Amino acid sequence: MKRIAAAITLKPAFAFSEKIPFYVKRLILFMALLLLFSAEILRVYFVMPFPGSQVNNTVSFAYWLDQSIVWIRILALFLLFFALISVFRNGRTWEKIFLSLIMGSYAIVFFIFNFRLQAENIFHQPVNKYFTVASNSAMEKSKLIIGVVIGGKAKAYPIQLIGYHHQVMDTIGKTPVMITYCTVCRSGRVYSPIVNGKLESFRLVGMDHFNAVFEDATTKSWWQQATGTAIAGPLKGYQLKEFPSTQLTWDAWLREYPESLVMKPDTIFMDNYFKLEDYDRGTMLSSLVRRDTESWEPKSWIVGVKNNFSSKAYDWNELVQKRIIQDSVDRLPILLTIENDSTSFHVYDRRVNDSVLSFQIAGNNDLLIDEKTNSTWNMDGVCIGGLLKGKKLLQVQSYNEFWHSWQTFHNNSKIYVGNYTVIK
């Protein structure tokens, strides 16, 4: 009875298929297969670092593919159904075998591109999220962290950990925060996950121009990690609030915040963390994350500073060599300095008591002398001796980033070379 019912159900389909000319069936078959394979592959290709995938502005097309993939599959399989009826009823044996192999290949492509190569299946969120006080932390003092202070509460997030996770949801005091990091751009950002008054959750969907892209759970909009801006979807153009953050060694951070908590490794992902062991120093083998030691190459390190609608990039090599750079960004006088460890850098507002100070390094010590009052300042921006003792320089938000990333997402940025500012 079941076979009879199936035959009755399929009979109209067979009848319809018989009316379609032979060459049209083959064309439909070819187009359906092309649509099916290309949709599955391109949906992932455009948001992962495959050759050529991150060069052009394809994020809108990638977003459309991602949001439309279910309907594309239904349409392609619907067209395939009628074409396959003809082949398996009237086709030659080799045609049946060939099409069986093609459908098997699609099953493999479907599995690989949906369960292996998607970003969220490669980089996972921490399952066990723990923090400890500095006295209980076994982390090397030279490891880099992203430090955040909100409401007097300080927390440190090791780059080796958040570099794998890409984003970690947390709270500092009672304030929800989203700690993000993209290893391919060397960009650390801390955002508020409050969107339209609601605490939002995000997942990693891939990258655009080599920068991580997240999708919110409510509207399915896509967000750029480096800018905190929605670049596709219903909330396109919306901007996440950014919290001030600092990149330092764990040792330098503890000097100013000895009571800080620090994120501990999730033991489930120890192998993944280990792969990023050399990331801090820029000595990994992968061309995606390895540092260019020459200046102004795509993977060269820079210090980026923003003020109002202006931005400027400073060569890391020059900063290490001089140890101090004094400049201004959109009329904001700033001081860039780096500690003896050649890793912990600081950017400060040079204005104190309505005066713009000029500084010099005090010998080989991590101390600064301002030329106006001859007062002594430490690397935390605090005056520890002289007429201005007790004064503190205001920190200016800055980032250690790959040049290609800063140049892409601050396309009108100026660069500082020697004592000159130029457009690059």
C-alpha cells in the first residue's frame, strides 16, 4: 500500500518532468548544482581568511548569503528534484553514478563548510570563566594583558586567552562588558554589550578585511570588532559604546593596580592557548599574525591614537628607539612613552594646570622629567617629585595594532614620521 501511495504522489511530478525538453533538464541540473555548491562555499569563503576573500567590500553580499542560505538550499534542491527524476528514470548508468557522486560531494561540502570551517566552530567561548587575585596568579609577569577599570574595579584579560576566544562577556563591578580581540589585526577593544537598552549576546561569524565580525542574537546584525560599528543588518550604522582600556604587561599593570583580578585559563582550551604562546612577541610562524619587523609594512606594529574625528599612527620601532614622542592629535597635546621592557607603552595628555608640558627620559630609568618645572614623573603618569608632585597625567585611549588594520579602519589617518605628520 505504501508503494502505491508513493507512486500516486510522485505521478504528477513524473508527468511534469516528462514534458520538459532534454536539454532544459540538463541545464536546470547544472544551474541547480552550481547554485547549491557556490552558495555553501561562498557563504564561508567571504568571511574567512581564504586567498582573495578579504580584499574587496563583499560584506553585504556575504551577509545576504548567510541570511538567505536556507531559501537558496530549498530552491536549488527543488530544481534538482525534477532534473534528477529524468536522469534516474531514463539516464545511462554512468550518468546515475556520476550524479550520485556529485550529491555525495555536496554532502561533504555541506559538512565541511557548515561544521568545520565556520568561525564559531573553530573559536569557542570559555566554558569555565574564573578570575583570581594577583597573589594567586601563576601567569608570567611579562605576558600582555588588556586592562580595564570601571568604577574603581580593575580586571586584566591576558591577550593569549582572549586572542583565542575573540570575545569574552563579563562584568566589572555591576557593569556588563564585552572584551574583544582580533589576532589578525592585533586589535583589542572593550565594548558595552547593551544594544537598544538590552543586554545582547554575540557570536563570531568570521571576518571582514581581516577583522573579526560578530553577530548579535536579537537582530542578526553584523558588527566590526575594530570599530564597534554594525556593518550589515537591521542595525547597520549603530555604534557600540567603548570603554577605555590599556595594553600592558601583567607586571606593569600590577604596579598601578595591585588588587586587580586576572582572567584564568579555561583548562578545556589549553591546547588552543598554547598555540598563541608566542603571539605577544609577534614571533608566530603564521603570516596572518606574525609581525613585520620593518616599519610601515602591513604587519608592522604601530600605536594608534584617536581624538574627536582625527586619528594618527606612530611607528612602534621609532617609539622603542626614542622612548618618548611628543605630538598633538587634533589640538590634543600628547606624550607617547614606552618602558624599559620595550613592551608596555603609555599615551598621556600633556596638559597640566592649563600648561602644555614637554618631557624627557631620565637616563635609563622608567622616569620622566618635565622641562618646565623639572618635576619627576613615573610611567604611570604620576608626578613623584618636584613642584607638581601628586599631579597625574590623563590617559589617552590608544592601541597597539598592525598597520594594515589601522590603515583600513582609519582610512584618513595621518602618520607621524620623525617630527613630521604626513598622509600615507
